[in-house]
Amino acid sequence: MERSSGVCAPGASMSERADGSDAPAESPARARTRLVGALVRSRVALGFVSAGVVFWLAEPTALTIAAGGAIAGAGEALRFWAAGHLYKSREVTASGPYRWFAHPLYLGSSVIGAGVAVASASLAAAALIGAYLAATLTAAGLSEEAMLRRLFGDRYDRYRRGGEVNRRRRFSLAQAIANREHRALIGLAAALLLLAAKATYNGTFWRTTAGP
């Protein structure tokens, strides 16, 4: 029996695949949705793997840890502020930092990533952090917007257009804790302590630059 060459014969349906099946090819939009879903589901696991590689690549000093920690602290402060206003899946949040940013939690995560990159004092680590954040936060943002439009429809679109959607609620520490933002704060502190421990072990803690 002759095998298919993978090229459609004249008159054959373009929906027929090279393996002979009649199933239609996946549309680009559906393929993107599947990719976004896969990145969202694997974000935590990818984060742990990336963190391990970043720690291995890092060449921190006291100066880079202090500078990076200050930057990352600002990012965590933004996240904590946002978490104190966020009531997930219950409303379109528009108070606090949500008055100016559609995704302040992800913006805060990006600033934290920049801070950790500075603290690590490694271009390779910085590139890995940038790639991880660009892929996972973009996917998370797209997934979240799709969910909010399903749940709230035009109310979310009005918020994105600057419409009035309860922008005056005060920050709630209890809500920030309910959203488990304290865990992110603890995680950031642990990451900086690990970098300090590595710098101490390597004898680079008091070095003024990351170089030899």
C-alpha cells in the first residue's frame, strides 16, 4: 500500500490532514487559547523551576541585594495594596491601584522580578526572569480578562473604558490576608535571604561588584 506523501491531491479538501484524518485543523485562536491555558496551569511549577535556576546563576553581593530588595519591596507593596482591594470573582474591582492599572498584581510581580534580577547580579538570571514573567503574566492577564468578561460582561468593559465602578472603597488588611498576599511577602523575604546566604558562602557578600 502506498503511503501518503502529505501533499493534498488536486480536489482534495484542505481540511484533510497529512495523516489521512478528516478532522479540521485547529484554528489559530483556539491554539492560542490552549497555550494560554497551559501556561496559566503550569505557572507555579515553572516558577519553582525558574527560581532554582536563577539561584544557581546568581552572583549576588550586599549592594545588589540591597538595591534589588528595595525595588522588589516596592513591587510587593503594590501587590499588597491591590490585594487589599480585590474581591475575586465577586465584582469588578476599581478601587485602590485598580483605578489606574487593570492588573496591579501582575505589575507588582513584574517589579518584584526586576528587583530579584538586580539582586542576583546575573544577566543570564535576569533574562530567565524576564522570559518567565513575559510568558506567564501575559497568559494570566489574558485568561483573567476572558473570565471577567464572562462573569461581568459590559461592567468590565465599562471599567476598562474608565467608567464609574465603585472606585472609593478603602484598603482592607483582612482582605489582603484573605487573598494570601502575606505568603508572597514571606516568599520574597526568603528569596533575598537565600541570595544573601549564597553571597556569604561564596565570599562575595561584601564585594562592591559581582565580578571577580
